Amino acid sequence: MEQISIQNARSYASLHGLRLAERLGFGIHGTIFVVEDNSKAGNTAIKALHSVEFYLRERNAYQRLQAAGITEIAGFHVPQLICFDDERLIVEMTIVTRPFLLDFAGAYLDTPPEFSQEIWKEWESEKREQFENRWPIVQAALEALEELDIYMVDVSPTNISFFD
């Protein structure tokens, strides 16, 4: 699965006159690369997703944020959608600095996931532990997303990151 995503990233880069540089990260949904374009100032990132379901969630969340003119949520920088490729399951976006909020492949749009009360309690307990005294700040960001009908459940310090 990851190998296909990497091939798709290479194909997308070639098609758009970009060069894959370093890998920024990877996870269960996809792999993120810095891409360089000699004709533009600054680099961007592409996320090569592993499945259509997670690609559509990511793409649609970024489209919704773009349509609303969102560049920041509750003080967190949000990457800006540059381009996407439905065939290759690629989302191209700006690279943001801390504090940031990113990774919408696991987000639900329009309606929250139907988890039991028990699952939600476990989830919140885990998040409180991960973020400690910063949990209320993270909650504020999640509530701001929910106002846009984006329900982010893949919440961790790697995708909601503070200055330090």
C-alpha cells in the first residue's frame, strides 16, 4: 500500500514539474513529502494517501476550510490546499509552522462518528492524558472545526502541535 502511494507521489510530482525532497512523515493514512518547484518560491507538501476513503476525507476537509477562508483555527496554523489529484490520491498543501493543526484523513464530515458513550469516554481520557493541561486549548480547536462540520477524531500531539 505504501509503495503504491510513493509511486503516486512520484507520478504527481513528475506531472506537475515538482521534485520530491524529504519525507515529512507517514502514518496509517498516507505519506507526506516536501516537494520543490524551481519556478516558485518556497516548497509545498504532498500527502499520498493509501485509500480512496481517507483521501476523500482529507481532500474534502481542506476544500471546506479553503471555501471558508480558514488559515488558522483557535491559534493553530492550518495548511492551505494548493491542488489535489483524484486519480493518484494526492493532496498538495502549504507547509505550516508550529503551532499547527493538520491531518484530516481521519476526520468525519457533516456528522460525527457514531461511537458509544464508553468509546468517547476512553477517547477523551486518552486525549486528556496526551495533552495534559493543554487539553482545553485542543478542545477549543476541535469545537471550531465542528462549527464547520469537520469532526476530527485522529487527534494527537503530532497533528495538533504547540510551539514547544
